[in-house]
Amino acid sequence: MIKPERKTQRKRIFQEISINIPGESSGFIKGILIDISEEGLGISTEYPLKSGQLIEIITPKGVVTGTVMWTFKKDGLFRAGVYRIDIKSLFD
């Protein structure tokens, strides 16, 4: 099966982040920002995020709001793709 090309190129990054899930009492969740593009970002965390969840990702450069598009578990960690709703502050 041929995968479609991404609309924008991803930039590899390794940055500690905190994740907040509005409306849930899970508190702040630790994670790692793995890659970023103008459309979204990839994250890794020990917490099982769910497709369709609205999350806030807190970075040293600002807060990004996005929707979890996919997630899978590998080697005890959860990897997720997040479609950005607000990501411009990370590129400034």
C-alpha cells in the first residue's frame, strides 16, 4: 500500500512537554514532542491518549491546542499524531 505524501515537511525535535486534557481530572501529563510541522505534531507519552481528544500541549514557547488523530502503543509508550488548531507560536 502506498502512503500519501504529507502536505508539509516534518521537523524532528526532542522537547519535554506537558499535556492537559480539558474537562478531565488527569492533571498535567508528561510527554515528549517528537516532530512538528505546520499542520500538526507527533508526541510520545506514557498516558493513553484517545483519537478525537482535544488536548493542550504546553511547551517553553507556548501552548498548542490540537486534536489527537491517531495513537498506538509501542515499547510501553503511546505515540500520537496531533492535528493542530493553534501551532503558529512554535514557529515564531
